[in-house]
Amino acid sequence: MSHSNEFSSLLVVLALAFFVPLLINRFKALPVVVGEIIAGLIFAQLGLLDPAESNTLTLFSNIGLAFLMFLAGLEIDIPALFKNGKDKNQKQNLSLPALILIIYSITLLLGAGGSYLLTQWGMPGNIILLTLIFGATSLGVVLPVLKNRGILHTNSGQAIFLGSTVDDLFTVILLTVYILFTQHGLNIQILSFLLILILFIVIARIGLQFFRSPRVVKLFDELSQATVQIKVRGAIVILLIFVVLAESLGVELILGAFLAGMLVSLFKSPQDDSLVHKLEAFGFGLFVPIFFIVTGANLNMDALIANPQNLIFLPAILVISILVKLLPALLFKSRIGWRSSIAAGFLLNTHLSIE
């Protein structure tokens, strides 16, 4: 009976994952991931879906989050990111990575100011945590939106993607350091997250030589037929190694999954487009939509409605959140224009995974 309930819940979620894109196809302005979250919320409120009663859904949802961040890391072209510091046509401008770091720093400063105002107005909360939340961007939401719109590899798409990458990655690191500090104080354990970064660098240096070896390339090509798919298996093993390591060190799994994706991006050759397509089909076709639907189902609406004071702060949180992202994003204007800069400000204001 328990097995039947497990598969029944999974069936409901997968059915939603199939029908939601068909239903919202007419509403071009609504991203599919938003529809999936809303669908999960509605079905949970109707009593048709309860992820807490299904260990299978919880497991699949966690895998979906890890896979989403893995696919995001897979989109990072590290050599191209650091190859040219300045655009040939914009010699006087900062490099894109430097500009994004400045924008992120300004975002944190504005977020700290907004957090202080909220606490002064009577909202209970930790100023540091609120600042990190305001500074964060859900790369897991931004990536599918950019891919669905077909603008990921345009100038504006890359600026938004890299901006959300820095927001998500740096916020995860800062949040990890803060949590370790509050739990263990100022000791050596606070640097434990550096171990995963060191391992990333070591594997990257060794792996580049290993996977570019002619013998290895030939062997992997021979074992990439339909029944073996050795490259897909290897990519998933790398993902799980970094997820397990992250959890063992007390680091958020999204950091480990993101670094794993960056590794695979480094190791793959220009001829490995099929590998990326297979991993995307595997992730976006199964695990990722489960994560978004379960996220919607887990939203605690009762806790929000139970205390009317929480509703009073919602408009203030929304306004501050928009300003904190929109104002710094205007610095993109010299690269992608006013229209795309304003759009970037709103899209970078998506929140999910950090929260």
C-alpha cells in the first residue's frame, strides 16, 4: 500500500509536469517554471498533493535541485569568461565579470539598508540573513527562462546569466560562512567550504589533461553508444561526488552541484553537444519539473495567513527587493542598453533556492 501511495504522488507530479506547459503555452509571458510552482501550490491546497507523505518525491525533488544547478554550471564557459577582459568595441569599459562583481556589491549594500529599515519598522528578522536573501538570485529559475526565450547566448542573456550566477554562487558561499560561524564560532571549521573549492581546482587541472588524451577520447567515443552512454554516466558521477562532498562538509548542495557542472563544462570537447542535450533532456524532462512542483506544494500559505502582520510587510519587502536589484542593474546600460538593463533588474530579482 505504501508503494502504491509513493507512485501515486509521483504520478500526480509527473502528470502536472506534462500538462502545465500545454496549458500555459498560450500565455507567452508566463514562464513554465512559474506555472509549475503555481500548479503545485493549487494541488497542495486542494489536498491532492502532499510531498511530506512521499519520500520518493522528496528524493526526486532534491535530485531536481541538484540537477538544475548542475545544468547551470554546465552553461558556464570558463575560458571564454576570462579570455578577454574587455570588449574590443568598449575598451574604456570594465570587463563583464568585474562589472557584475560591482553590481553584486552595490546590491548587498542596498539590501543591508533595506533589511535595516524593515527591522526598524517592526518586522522580526536577522539583518544579515535578510541582506543575503535580498542579494540572492535563483539561478535555477533564471536559466530555464533564458533558455525557453532563446536568449541565453545573446549579449543581454549572457549578462543576466552571469549576473545571476555570481549572485547565487557568492550568496551561497557567504551564507555557508555565516552559518558555520554562528554554529561553531571563529574556528578552522569555518574554512571547510574551501576544501570543495580546492578539490574543484585539483580535479580541473588533472581532468583537463586526462580527458583530452587521445586514448581516453577514443575510448569514451567508443563507449558512448546507446546502451552504454559512458559520458552521461561519468557526468552524473561527478555531480554526485560533489553533492555528497558538499553535504559532508556542511556546505549547501547547490554549490557542489554547480561546481560539478562547471567541471563537466571544462572537460567536454566542442564535439560533445550531444552530451549536453542528453543531460538537459534527463534533467528538464524528469527531475527539474518535479523540484518546481514540489516547491509550490511545500509553500506554507497557512503560516502567512495565520499572522496578519506578515501580510503588512509583504508590499514593503516586494518594493525593497525590486529596488535592490533594479538600481544596480542599470549599470549594465553601457553593454546591453536601457531596455535590457531594466529587464535584467527584474529577472535578477527571482528568488527560490537560497530561501
